Amino acid sequence: MFLSQLFKKSSPTGIRANSIEYKNNKAIVDVQGQTCLGYLLAINKAVETIQANTEIDLLISYPPYGDDVKAWCKERGITFLNFVQEQENKRWGIQIKK
């Protein structure tokens, strides 16, 4: 009994977006605080769940991720729309369209 409890599988946590919200006909995917490459996996998983022709705002925490996301979009056939930087609050976002 003890060994079976010790090796019991728990619910998978894995890498995922902090949240996915819908507002004003857009999806907002928060991956702030994700570390290198984990954020791309989180974005990929989140975008898979979003319907085609949807604009998506990606909330990120590190501006250089924009180049990686741009390459990821090109590979996936997703449109990279814009990189947004909010100077005063040190917040960044990327706008894409699935």
C-alpha cells in the first residue's frame, strides 16, 4: 500500500500559460514570468486551443522574446502583427493572429 501511494501519479502540471482570457473579441494569453523556451511551449499550447482568425495578445516579461515569437509565428503560419512596449510599467506584449 505504501509503495503504491508513493508512486501514485499526480495530475500533470507541465508548462502552460498563466491565463487565457477573452476580451473585446481578442484572446489574451499571459505568459509573464515564463523562462526561456518554456514561454514558447506555453504560447504554443494556448494558441492551439484558440479558434482560427482570432487576434491574440501575448503578455510577456522579456522584450527579446519578440524575435523568438516572430520566428515561431512564421513556422506555424500565424500572423505576427505587432510588438507593444509600455515603458512606464515595464510591460510588453505581442499581437498575433491565428
